Amino acid sequence: MSVAIDTNVLVRLLVRDDEAQFAAALRLVTEEAAAGTPVLILLCTLLETEWVLRSRMKLDRPVIADAFVKLLESTDFSFEHVPTVEEALYLWNHHPTADFADCLQKARAAQLGRLQFMTFDVGASRLPGAQLLR
């Protein structure tokens, strides 16, 4: 069985705020890893997870970025598109005024061959290849 996980499962794994759900999530990841099928993290799941960790759990940017890097390095997880995640994390690390959502969208657009990223968001417009729409 190859599975993808929802945001709430990933959040439980990262913050361990509900022991029963953490145990169930960890069991799933462990079983999938033993079967040689890493658990899939979709781009939208990663995006929503960043929002939950920042807005609900009040974690700061470096802590969230570090958690995402550890997920990337783990053989227990796979991502919908690793180059997009890596580029988004790079942008987020190097552009402190940009939101993770903007970095992820810009990175995905670039991976899909869209060299310009148009936005009304002044912070997002500071990303390389982004342009403020007027």
C-alpha cells in the first residue's frame, strides 16, 4: 500500500500534541517504510502544514524550515515534487519578507517553466522572477 498523508497527520508527527494520534501516525510511517513505500507529502499538505505550525502552533520560521528539511532528508517520506520543495525552502531562507506560500508558488511556477511570477503582493514581488502587477 502506498499512502499520502493529510495535513493533520503530518502536524501530529511534527508537534506530537496528541499522543494517540502521534502513535497512529508514527505506526503508519513505520509500516510504510518497512514495506519500502515512503509516505507521500503533497505540496498542498506542506503548504497547509506551514500555516498550521506558524499560525496555530506559533512556531517560528527557522523551526518550521528545519522540520521541513528533516522531512526531505528522511527516507520515510517522499514529496510530490522535491525540486519545488527545495527551491521554495531556498527562497524562504533567502527572502525573509516572503511568505512560505509565495515561495512555494514561485518555485512551482519556475519548475513548470514559468519564468515570471505575477503578484499584487509587495513582499512576494521581491522574489527573483516575481513582478508586481500594476
